[in-house]
Amino acid sequence: MTVVPEVGSLKLEEIGPAFENHPNFPERINTEFVEVVDATHLKMRVWERGSGETWACGTGTCATVAALTELGLCPAGEDVHVALRGGELIIRVLPGRKLLMTGAAVTVYEGELQKYQFEMKPLRPRSGASNYPPSVAGATSPSGRRESVLAGEPKRGTTKAREQR
């Protein structure tokens, strides 16, 4: 997290990659650039490794408010409003350093995956975990059929995954 005087004028396309690829971070890094408007209002932009600027980042927003609370710039126990390009998130630091995040959940993109566009490896139950529930992953094929892959074996009484081939 980097505190800046004004996030709107940042040339994030230029400075974001410098943070992401800095030698101190061999695995690369996400960076939150935050303007403290007042103790309960922040403006923030996020540079996400491998993606560039992202319009919202809940974990980064929570981490930013937690850090600013530890530094004494934001109050614990009060709502902190964070304006991001994708909308506002409200973060509250609760007792025990727990965080509560509220905000809208909206669809920003819809698309279709082509069948077998990616490799799926089945998950296996942990040894000795006989009641481990199956995991199901699925996608819609170009023809509109639902393709499901069952990971592990279904236990008795559970809904079995559909496999339409």
C-alpha cells in the first residue's frame, strides 16, 4: 500500500509495472495506491500483478484499511468508505482485528468457455475422509449443454453430477 496525495492523476500504467516487477518482490506484487480524504473516506486504485489496473480488490481494500488503522490514520470500529473505480466498499475493523467488508456485488463480464479449453484435474478425498463431499466443476459447451466433472466419488444420498457426453 502506498499513500499518495491524489490517486486520480496517477499514471498507473507507468508506475504500476515498476512496483509489480521490483527486484524486492521476485514473485511480483499487487499495489494499492490510496488517497486519504479523511479518517473515514479513502480513494484507491489497484495495480494487480499480471493483470494491470483492476477496478476493485476486496482483499487489497481490507488490507489497506487494516494497515491505515494500525498507523492511526483510520479508526477501528467505524465504517471506512473506500472509493474504487468499480464502486464503493465499506470496511470496518472489528474487535480482535477482524474485518467486515460490505459493498455491491455486480456482474462486470459474461462469457462462455469452450469445452476442453483448460485442463481439469479431479480432486481426490483426503485419506481417511470417507464423508468428504464431492466437488463439481462445470462449464457450458458451445452447443449450450452443461458439462460437469465430478471430483472424487459421491457419497450415498448426495446428488450425483450430471455427465452429458
